[in-house]
Amino acid sequence: MAIPLKNLMHEKIKEMNSLTDVELYKAMTKDGTIIPEDRFNKLLLDLEILGLIKVAWITKEARRIEIVTIKEEIDIVDEQNQEVMEKDYEASFPGFEK
């Protein structure tokens, strides 16, 4: 079963973290994946719409492609609730002293 081009491209961007469109195209070609320019641009657009990458023009001819990292927010209230639940659970055992 063949891996979709979108996944291959995303993995290549993840490896390099930040690169230009020309560097990405050369890296994909070097790995044996030859993509027509219009398909390449469509894949970049799809990945950007999905929120997986960020594309920005750095010159008239070159684009910077960066991987989007999602930071997980830690909810303080949830964290406190988890600690209370753990303490209550531990305290439910007979003979438990802390």
C-alpha cells in the first residue's frame, strides 16, 4: 500500500523542521518522489489548511515552510482536581498514613 504524498511531504518537513519550498522539492526528488509543481503547491496548501504547516513568502520566488507545533495547555484546575483525587484514593486504603 502506497503512502499518500501528503504524508510523505509532512514527514519530510517534520524531519527538517524549517526549510524553503525549493529545499523541500529537492529533498522529495532526492528520495525518489517526483511531483509536478502544481501538485506540489496543492499539497502544501492542503497541509497548511489542515494546520500542520505554516507557509510564508520570504522573497518573491521563495517560501519558508515550517512545521506547526501544538502546545498542550495545562489546566490548573484540572491538575488540582487530579491531585485531590489521587490523595482521596490513597487515603481510602486502611492503615495509610502520609
